[in-house]
Amino acid sequence: MLPDETGYHDVKTLLSWQAPGRPFKERSREYFINAFLIMAALEVILFLFSQYTLMMLVFSLVFLAFAMASVPPRMLHYKITTEGVRVENHFYIWEELYDFYFIKHHGKENLYIGTKMFFPGELSLTLGDLSPVEIKTILLRYLPFREYVEPTFLQKSGDWLERNFPLEKHAR
């Protein structure tokens, strides 16, 4: 969009929506019991080897997992404008952004936008009921689209663990 004679131009909202702040899946009681039992076994092994710092780390990570699984995320307001992307009160101009892609998590599509900065490195936006096609057509005007993103070693490991050692019998 070209600036007017004053040197300024209007910022237009191209798309706006509300969705949860992170992907969320309700977990059953079985999930929590199995996770606690695995943690207890690891704690006993670490205690036998006098690894008290690792015991605290394992306990902290399980506590974090329990908190993330039991507390649903709050709703955030997302906005795509002619100047960039806004997530709640944080605004990222197009010059700060690199590319975008979609990944399905817990059965729902999520939008990931890479940034040129080291931090945050990547924006993760949940779409709610929005269609990825609708967002893709808007973002293609400003950013390149990556069709396939190679999963990292950590993502592959997590998927393998989830597939081979599920903490729940069936996903809800």
C-alpha cells in the first residue's frame, strides 16, 4: 500500500480471530496416574544413584506437564493486518517475519510463522475454527510458504514415545 501525501497510510485488518493460546487436549485420569508412576520409578532410580539435582529436574518437568494438561489455555486475540501480525498486545511487522507453515497438533491445524530474530524465533498461532486455506491466501502476499518442515530430533523422539508408550489408551 502506498503512503498518502502526509507520508502515512492506514493499517487495514485483513483477518481477525480468537482462539486458545496453545494446543490443548483434555487428559484422562489414566494419563496422570501413568505419568506419576513413571516419575516415581525414575525418582527411585535417581535416588539410588544419589542424583538429587536430576530428581528435582524430573519432578519439575512432571509438575509442568501436569499443569499444562490440567489448566486449559486462555483465549487470545489474533490479527493479521497490512503491516504485520498481532498476537494480543505484541505486534510483529512483516520485515521481522521470515516464512510460515502449518502443522497439525492434537488433530487441529496450527500456524507457525518464523521470525528473523533469535527470540522468539517462531510464532505459534492456534487457528480455532479458521480454515488454513483462508489464512494461507492472505499470508502468501507477504511471506513465503513452506510446504514441508523437517521435524527436529526432539519432535521425532516425542512422537515416537507418544506412539509406542501412550499414557492413555485412546485419545479423547
